[in-house]
Amino acid sequence: RSTEIMSVIPRRSHFILQRFSSSTAIKSMVVSAGANPTSSTLTNVSSSASPPMTQVDVPSSTLPSLTLYGDLNMRPFRNIWMLEELSIPYKHILCKPWSRIAKSVHPMGKVPALLVEYNNGESTTDDGVTTKNSFVVLESAAINTFVGDLSREYNNLNNNPNQTPILVPPPATRERAKYDSLAFFIMTEIDFQSLWIHRKHSDMSDVFGEAPVAVTEAKRQFDNALEAVESELICDSDENCFLLPTGFSAVDILLTNCCFWAMQIGWLEKTSKMEASSKPTTYDGATKTPIPTPKPLSPKLELYLKCCRSRPAFVKANDLRKAQVYERKNTRRNQSSKL
């Protein structure tokens, strides 16, 4: 199944690039020609009508300024957790999807989005011309992969290979192939085709419409996909249970967040002591369709989530999320008191 995903991704990515190649919003988010080289995986695009593509193949020995846009109660939580794991300086701007701020950095106004700026977002060419030296990375999994690569290359260039943990394996290695396979699988099979279907047609049904049959099928898809990923877990102790043989990685952030998302909507039991089979089938009062039974949490998956949740970076990220919720409640309370 992972092989199928990896074979399809290039064609889909090519289509997306073709579709949005003429978008002004996209062009404004890509590094301008003449920008300071930053990574072997990045490309420059000029502002001309027919922008030439220039390969950037010299890594930078300085860290860029990173600004994360999004709500920590959503997918941006994955990125805050990753940044805390690597102890990389960053700024966070709270914004909701489709808001004016979100639309300023994402062509569809979605979150998360990571603004990457070198030299305050500007650079000067040899002939004195000032150009943009910034770009935006979209999608939570892509952001974490980029940040992991950035941290690893930065430490290698500065002779600090052990300064921070390697949460994203180096390219063209067996470990990276495994990492990419799991990351794509989790994002497509668990996030997009399962949890997001529920979010769209249940929590956001006023926007996307109700689709109870689709939600029921999404739950079945979630159960099957989670079992497939759970079979990949490598547990050799009560404190070491992760997806990659090298230990904790950015792909564990994705799976852990998806599992907690599933717990919040009642798709996954919160403890292995619960027995879902003993619960009677319940039905939605409006649609008369059966409400999905939570998937039992296996002891192995429970141990895995415990290992991930006990990490200091997760605790810090979760504290930041709670602080955001608390601040928002205070703001609403103050606004109500003025009415």
C-alpha cells in the first residue's frame, strides 16, 4: 500500500504545480530569483511572465527566521511540537482558516503555513538590486520534514551533528524511504480520507453539508489504516516504542496527533481497559444512522502514545495550546462584559 502511495504522489504533485503555476498568490510565496541559497530541495522563481527555474544547491550555515501561522487546536500543533523538539527559535501567529491573515500566506487560506525568511526576508544582488529572500512551506507534514532537514543540515555545516536529535532521516536512505512512506500513508489514509471527512461532514456540516454514509465509511477506513500503521510500531521497552528503528521521529508526531484527534471525536478509546464490544449500538437521532463504535485501544498503541505524550516537547507544546485556549476565553469574557 505504501508503494502505491509513493508511485502516485509524483503525478499528483505535477498536476498541482501545473494547475497553480500561474497563480499570483503562489508566485509571491516562492523564493525570488537571486535569493540567498538555502537548501538543495528548493527552487527560485523570478517575477517575470515566464519565470525561469533555478536550482538552489548550496545549504545555508545560518538559520532563517521561522513564523508559523495557525491555530494550535488544529494541525499547526504538530509543527509547534516539532519546533520545540528541535529547540529552533520561531514566532507563532494565531489565525483561523480562511481568515485574512491565513489568506495572506496560503492561496486557499488554510493552516498551517510556515514563513521562512533569510536576512529579514531580503537580499541584495551584486548590482545592488534588492530581492525577496523568503518562501512559505505549506502542509503540516511538509513543514515538519522541512524543519527536520533544516536542523540536520544546519548542525552538520556548523560541525554540531549531535546538537539536536535527527527527527527526519537524511535523503536517499532506507530510513528516509520508510519515513516518507509512513508520513504519506498517515496523511492520506488516516488524516485526509478518515478524520478530515468526519470534520467536514460532521463538525463543519454547515459549510460542507451532511454526509452520514461518507462519515461511516471514513470510520471503517480509519480502523483499517490504523491497524496497518500499528503493525509498524517497534517497541523494545516501556520507554522506547516508535515507528522508526532509529527512535522518535517527526512521523510519530503525525500519528500521535491523529490518534488524539480520533479520541476527541469518539473514534478511538482513550484507554486499553475499555471494551467497545460491550457497548450497544447507538443511532443518530436526525439521520437514523448508526454512530460508529470507538476502536479499542490496544496495549501496544497505548504504550506508544504514552511514550510520545511524555516527551518534554509535547508537554511544552500542549501547554502553549492550553494557554491559547485560556487567552481566547478571557478575550471573549472581556468582550461580553463590555456589551
